[in-house]
Amino acid sequence: MLPDTNYDSFAEAYSTENESSLINAFYERPAVLDLVGDARNRRILDAGCGSGPLTKALGSRGAIMTGFDASKEMIRLARQRLGDEADLLVADLGQPLPFEDDSFDDVVASLVFHYLPDWVSPLKEIRRVLRPGGRLIMSVNHPLLYPLTNPGKGYFNLTKYSDEHSFNGQRGTLTYWHRPLHAMTDAFSKAGFQIETISEPPYSSDAPAGIIPPQFKDRDSFLSFIFFALRAQ
Ligand SMILES: C[S@@+](CC[C@H](N)C(=O)[O-])C[C@H]1O[C@@H](n2cnc3c(N)ncnc32)[C@H](O)[C@@H]1O
């Protein structure tokens, strides 16, 4: 089943925004790169790679990169960015993945799992394409985000919701699935992953002061996403 949110219609605007935004360039991406650590000579799959900023960053650190995304337009932009530096294809994380068993040392999945109603089947697919003992490093909307931004709504149920965003001046609607923390960790166990790290990092110290909204200036933790490093058992 294709995702409810189709990035094709705002791919270029999203990609431009993502390049230098606080949330992506100075918070999400550095946090994932920290969890990956030494990427040299590792075969890494970027699941939901978008226009490929993380694919590029990992490739520059010496990883052998493959990326896929459900959006054709995102993959066109990723090809523009990466040329032959990575294998790139259109594929749906909600379907069987077009890779052999044991193809990758690590999988990274930045901000994509919150579009999926079911996590267990995609996680099992990722485990299949990982070598035994390989890692999945993922970021998703923090489970507190939905109840905090929608007062009065429940925390405990799997719930579909939509938010309006502006990407480089263009409006776009993102439709997500909220799930509580225990539903995330249950899905990891069911799919054969063990949690190594749960991270709730602050934004990077090199974020330009001018892009930090006043309400976040004094915070040492930026509540928006949660990050997991998981080990395939
Ligand atoms: C928030 S963007 C993040 C892009 C990229 N990971 C990054 O951090 O720059 C989410 C991406 O997930 C992709 N996506 C959403 N649902 C997907 C699915 N079921 N399979 C593959 N990609 C999906 C979207 O097309 C979009 O490019």
C-alpha cells in the first residue's frame, strides 16, 4: 500500500528546506550520523532516502550506499545529487524489498516509519536484508509529539493524523501514524531486533543562532523525534 503522504507534489521544496533547516540539518541528520559512527566500507541501505542528503553524507564518510524511496520525484532529485555514487530506486517500505538476504551491514531509516500503519512486516523485511548482527538506525516522530500538539487526544492508540507544513514557502500536508512507545518496542521485538540505544538528543551545537526559534533557545533537548539503534538478532 502506497503511503498517504505523497512527497512528489512538494519534493523540490521539501528537499531545499531539509538542506539547511534546524530540524533536519542541525538536529535529525547529525543525530543519525552519530548513531551510525564509523561508516567506512559499510554497505548501508537508506530506506526512505528522500532526495538523498543522508545517503550523500554517509557516502562521503566511506559507506557503500543504496537508497530507496516511494516518491519518484524524490528519487529523481536523489539521482541528481548523487549520480553514480549510490544505487537508487523507487520502492515501498510497506512491501517486500527488492534486495537479497544479508545485503547490508546497516540500514538507516530517517523520518519514514511514522508514515506506516504496520511496523512489524517492514521491520522483518529490513532484518531479512541485513546481515546477521547488522543494525537498523531509525528516527521517527517522538511518541509524545501527537498528544502534546493535539491536546485532549489519547496517547495509547494507533492513530492516523495530518499536519500542515510549509516547505521553503510551499504548503504540504503530511499524514502520519501516531503510536505509543510500547507499540514501537513491541514491533522491534516481534521482528527480531534488540534495542541498543534510545536517543533524545539536543540540536547540534553548531546550529546557527538565527535559525533557532526563541522557545527552543534555552532547551538542551529538542523534543520532536526519537532515535533508535537496533541490532538484528
Ligand atoms: C521526511 S522525508 C525524509 C527523507 C530522508 N530520509 C531525509 O531524512 O532527508 C520522508 C520520506 O519518506 C518517504 N516515504 C514515505 N513513505 C514511504 C514508504 N512507504 N516507502 C518508502 N518511502 C516512503 C517519502 O517519500 C519521503 O521522501
